[in-house]
Amino acid sequence: MILDKLENALLYSFNDKFRLAFNFLLSNDLESLPPCRLHLQGDDIVVTIVDMEGAGEEPEDLEAHHEFADIHYLVSGEEKMAWKPQDDCMQQKDAYDEQKDEERFTDKPSSMLSVQEGHFVVFFPHDAHKAGLAPVGSKYRKVIVKVRDI
């Protein structure tokens, strides 16, 4: 898991896919783009721009992926995110769904992150996580980039 400011994103360009994903975040006016879903490199790099409304700050479950890393970038507002190493998760809620590249756990998170505007978090396949945690009624914009892991 990585938490940092967007201005430092290229430090984490582990490969061409991450470099392309971070260059997209750095070179676009993400505040003015409409909510949408874009394929930057087929199904290997998928960008989703969303306007969010907070529904609460307590995670009900954690999700983990096998094939994709998630980059969550806060364009405006703030959001909390929960994290726990996937290897430490013992309470599986939903078995791995290959179509969604997702499995769910009901374990309590190890850490809660407060992610501010202008910051990003990378969750790798070994990171169980829950994003979208914000006070009820709060509004914010974020970009989620799914990158097929190395």
C-alpha cells in the first residue's frame, strides 16, 4: 500500500502501466472531466471518474483483488480508507470472483487512512481494503484507476 501526494506519483512508476496511469492523473483536468469510465490500455488500465457522496465511515467489509492494483486519487474533498494485509484476513465473506477480480472479508482493518484532496493511495493485490468511507452527505470527487498488476 502506498499513500502520497500526486506530485510524487512518478516515483512509483514501477512499469509502463503504472507510468501511463500516473501520467493520466497528472496531465488531465480531472475536476472538469465528466464522470466516466475510460480504457487507457484495453482492459489492463481502466479509469473511473466518480462523484461520491459519503454514506458513513465504518467499513462493513474489506475487498481484495488478485490481478489488479487500485489507484484511488482524491480530486476534491477527503475520504477514509481501511487497510489490512490480505494474508492476515481470516473471515472470508465472499469467495474470489474471477469476473470481478474480487473477494471480500469481514475482518476488522489494521489501519484507517485519511486521504486528502491531491493525494493518492495504491492498493496492490496483497492489500485488502475498503474505500469510500466519508461522513454521511459529504460530497467529493475521486478517480479510481485499475492497473493489471505486473
